[in-house]
Amino acid sequence: MLHSYTVIDLTLDPTSRIKSITEASAYRKECKSLVLLQVNCRSVYYKVLEFWNLVDTYNSDVVIGTESGFKEDISNAEAFTSDFTTFRRDRPARGGGSFYLC
């Protein structure tokens, strides 16, 4: 079981005065929401199916995972789909590590 998670749904107001980059402008013009999912995984490698069910349930745009438990010899393809761009920071010691999917 994944330890804990937080879902943040940001609906960008098209009338806001925020100066934004092109991608954020596209979200603002269409008034779409941006869904951010933060997950404390405690070794996601053994919980891949549960992890992806959580991502699909909330239709997440950005996922931040902590305590991933990955080591450098585990490839992105073993745990993540090609639907997201993956950024990882693994720890050589037991536990820890993080990843970002966007």
C-alpha cells in the first residue's frame, strides 16, 4: 500500500493577472485544471500497479514521488510509462529518492 498522497487540482482563472509561459497560457485560455499528485511511495517498485491506479484515478498532469526506493540499475521503463517525461534522483543507500513525472 502506498503510504500517503495529496492531490491538488488547480483551476487557472483566465482573467488572472499572472504573467505566464506559453503552456500555462494555453491552460488559462481554456480554463482547464492542472492536477498535481504528490505520493510518499515507500518503494514504488513493488507497488507499480497500485501507483498507476492512483495516477489514473485522479487523471494527474504532474506526479511527485518521494521515498521511491529506486537504485540506478532500475530503468524508467520498469516502473513508468512513456506518457510522462521522467526526472529521477536516486539514492545509493537504502530508501529515499524522488521522481517527477510531467
